Amino acid sequence: MQSWLPFPESASTLSGEVDALYLYLCGVTLFFTLLIYGVLIYFVIRYRRRNPSEIPRPIEGSTKLETLWSVIPLLIAMTFFVWGAKIYFAQYRPANNALEVYVVGKQWMWKFQHATGQREINELHVPVGQKVKLIMTTEDVIHDVFIPAFRIKVDVVPGKYTTEWFEATKPGRYNFFCAEYCGMNHSGMRGYVEVMEPTEYENWLSGNAGQASPAAAGRELYESLGCVSCHGANAEGGRGPALIGVYGSKVVLSGGPGVVADEGYVRESILNPQAKLVTGFGPIMPSFQGQISEEQLLQVVAYIKSLSTAKPENPTAKPPPPTAGASAKPTASPKK
Ligand code: CUA
């Protein structure tokens, strides 16, 4: 933004607005500081005691004045609130149609995986002018992904997924940091976001191709862990709900309200299947806690997402056809 201000570089669609709000807060603060001290100094001089016997006129107070000095600050404070809430919702509501990147933090490094399979450590390549959504978790303690140039900062918490998104507005290399004290090498837990022109990014992707996409790796896990024997494409056997189209939909739970099947719900259903039982199914699924790493869990989640027609994001994942009838290829035949 203003290059004469000691701000970090401004390189996302939201950073200009965050800076503007910050400057507005500073401006209002400065204005009232000067006003209060100015009036204070003026009154001290103007109404000073001029001779020792002087006694001031008694003042009973003024309702009009008191109402004014309550209502005006309230209105000013509400501008902070409304503007801040607007930016907050823009920033923390997950973005649609975003490029998804899976992030796993651990003492003391950041591991990234793109939806097309490319892996990176402490470096993240993204295209300019496109929304990028980070789906984040950690293998150990709490970390925090802080990218000053994009004005975003979100904790990465053990046992759950958090997300943040940005849309970079200019190519370049931007620092990111871990912003939650996480042990001895916390300060070294950092890296760069490399924002590239779209064609350059495509070249980078194809130059690093050849790794299985998270969804494809997830499908293999899904089969090797035996999930398929209960969660067949069309709920064969009736032991578990069918998973096609589940991601992003509303799931009806037994004895309770429904829940939207997001990444967090899928994760919980794998690690703690009894927590939210789908109506009509018994508590028979074993927990996979301890049998699957955070990265593998993300891959299974990516696979289950790829089964949802609402979000066809993985050209390489080849999800089975969503309709009933012809038993879908990859998940139809139980392997064990
Ligand atoms: Cu990770 Cu601080």
C-alpha cells in the first residue's frame, strides 16, 4: 500500500482493506488524542485559579452533554465494528472455487501438498490472481500460518482442520512464519510463498508432476484399510452409509440435528466414528485413531471429497459415477 509507511508488502486482494481499516483506527485514535490533550491544555490555562479566594460556580451537570458524549463515541465505535466484521467475514469464510492446498505443520517445518500431488517443504508455489485455500493441521503442537504480505494468520491445531485463504495480486516471493511459539526452533519454522504468473505456475506444476494426487493416494488407503467393505459406492451390505455426494451435503444424524459434512466432519467420522452417527446406522465402525497419519488422513478426506459431484476439483482422481445402478468401479468390489 503506502510505501512510505513501515508496512509489510501488500500483495493480496484483502491486504489493502486491512491496511485501510488499520489506518482508520490509527487516524481516529490520533484525532481524539490530540483533541483531548488540546482541550485539556486549553482548559487548564483558561480556567486556572487567578486569586486564592476565587471559588468556582457550582455545576449540576448536563444531561444533553452527557448523552452527546455517550452517543457520538458509540457511533464511532460501531464503524470499527461494522468495518472490522465485514473484513473478518470476507477473510474467514472459506473461499469457493479455490485451489486447495493441504498443509501439515510439525516441529519444525511446513509440509504442503497440492491437489494434483506435488509436495513441498517450507515453500509454496501458487498462481497470481486465483484464490488459494489452505486446509491445515499439525502432527504435534499448535502452530500458526502467518503470511504478512497477505494479512492472514490462522492457528494450526492438533486434532482438527483449520482453513485460511488468499488471492495474491502480484507475483513475487513472500515470507511466511509460524506465529505460535512451538518449541526450540519456532523462529526457524518459516518459508516462502512463491507467487507466479499462471503459465509459469502451470510449468512448475508439470515440472513436478508424477506424484499421486492426495485423492488418488486416499483411494488406495481407502481400499487397503478395508473401508470399502462397508462403505461401498452404493452402500452395499448396508453396514455404512454410501459416501458418494456426502461431502458438502447435510447429513442427518440419529437423535440429533443434521451436520454439514465438511473436512472436519469426515475427519471426526474416521477417528471417532461414534461421535456423530448417521441416522439408520449402528455404532459398529472401529476407530482409525493411531492407524493413520495426519497426511494419510488428509488424503482419505481428499478422496471422499472427490466423490462429491458438487466439487469436482481433482481431474486425476477419477471419482466413480455418482448415480446408483451400475456398480461403480473403484469402490464396488470389497477387498477383504
Ligand atoms: Cu511452529 Cu512456532
